[in-house]
Amino acid sequence: MTRVAFLGTGLLGGAMVERMLAQGQHVTVWNRTASKLEALRAAGAVVAVSPADVVPGADRIHLALTDDAVVDAILADVVPRLSRTAILIDHSTTSPVTTRERSARLAAAGVRFVHAPVFMSPQMCRDGKGMIMVSGPAATFEAVQPALSQMTGDVWYLGERPDLAAAYKLFGNSMLFAINAGLTDVLAMASNIGVSGDEALALFSRFNTGMAIPMRGQKMVKQDFSPMFELAMARKDVRLMLESAGTQPLIVLPALAARMDEMIAAGHGQDDVAVIAAPVVRRS
């Protein structure tokens, strides 16, 4: 039987382990907060007292840790005790630059490693739904692909560039956070003008704003600012939004208004609203 080690059993890591145990896998776990291990012990996991005690004899070692500093600290304990054939799989959200450097160090040490961040909630981890993105050597990915597919049906291999999954994870989270901030501003406007939150959100059951991502994104990437929605007109709409919010606290709209004003002052008022990305987009 494949022996699995899992370091970091917070909300996501713990849920991943629950699924592995439900599938009958042999899993040894460690977590900095030991109390989070008791439910997993009851479910059949073997509990280790230190990171170094988790990995001896493990075929796969999964990490789901808080940040780069913790990942590197744990790896300092773990790597010397890895078997020659073991594979490290890091699900942590980490810096692309640091992930690239980490991958190079591990490769130089002869350690097989892939970075595999996820777009999954804890319940999705238990249910085997959501997406795992993977960057790293093709041969290493091929060796762990069957195991990752048991974690979810959507495993996206991005290739051998070691930092690409880390970058995609940040891109995706950026959009999720932007949506949260945008919804906050929508609810602020709704509150000020006497529309209930449920009524305001009903709009988005009919109006799919996600359709704007490929269209607007491509205009930005290609720096095609031929007008579909003139910046000056969009700025007028933002003025109406700010007025509608009154004294309610806002997150996105004030910063957006300032950026639009900057671009209009630079002579882009008649260009498409996508021109707000003009100085920052790197063309392929």
C-alpha cells in the first residue's frame, strides 16, 4: 500500500486527509496545532509528533501550509529524511518567485517535487471536487497524477515551468477577492438607496458579469482600446455609483474613480474603458 504523509491539517489539509482516509489510504499526519489532529486520529490517521517523524517510509508527502517561510522551515526538517523515490507535493499558496527558487533547490538535491495549489473549499476537498493545478517536471507529474485524480477529477498540468501554478493561484484569488470587494460596494449602494441585499443580488442571477472577463481581458492584453464603452462615459457611471453609496464605506469604487481620472487627464477619455490597464499589461 502507498504510504502517504501529510503536513498541515488546517481547514483544507484536514479535509484532504479526510478524503484520503475515506478512500482507504494509509496516512500519517502532522500539524503545528496538535489539537487539530485528534479527529483525524479517530478517523484512522497515524499522528506524528514532529515533521521529521512523518516522512520516513512515505511514498508521497503532501504539504498544505500557511506561507513560504513555514514551507521552507518544514522542508529543512523533512528533506534529509526523504526516501530516494519519495515525491513532495506542495498544495500551499506561495510566492511564484520563492516557488521557483525552492523548486531549483530541491531539484539540485535530487528531490522529486511538484507545486499543486488548489481552487477547492474544505467541503470540495472532502467531496473530490474543484481544481488542482500542477507545475513541475513532467515525469514527476505523471507519477503522481493518479493520486491527484483521486483528490479531484479536475487536475490541470501547466507544464514544467515551476512557478506557473503559484502564479495562477494568485491570479484566481485576486479575482475572488475583487468580486468580494465589488459585492461589498454593491451592497453599500443598495443599503443607502433602500434596496435589500437579496434584491440587489438578484440582478446577478440574470446578469452574468463573468462573461466580461474574456472580452475585456483580451482587449487589455492586445492593447485594443477602440471604444466599446468609452472611459468618459464609464467614469460618469462611477460618479453615479459613488453618489448612490452616500456615506457608506466603499472599497473598489474610490480607487477606480481615481484611476479613471488619471487616464482621462492623460487624454484617454474617448478610449475604451479597458485603457485603465494600458501601462501595466505586458504583451505576449
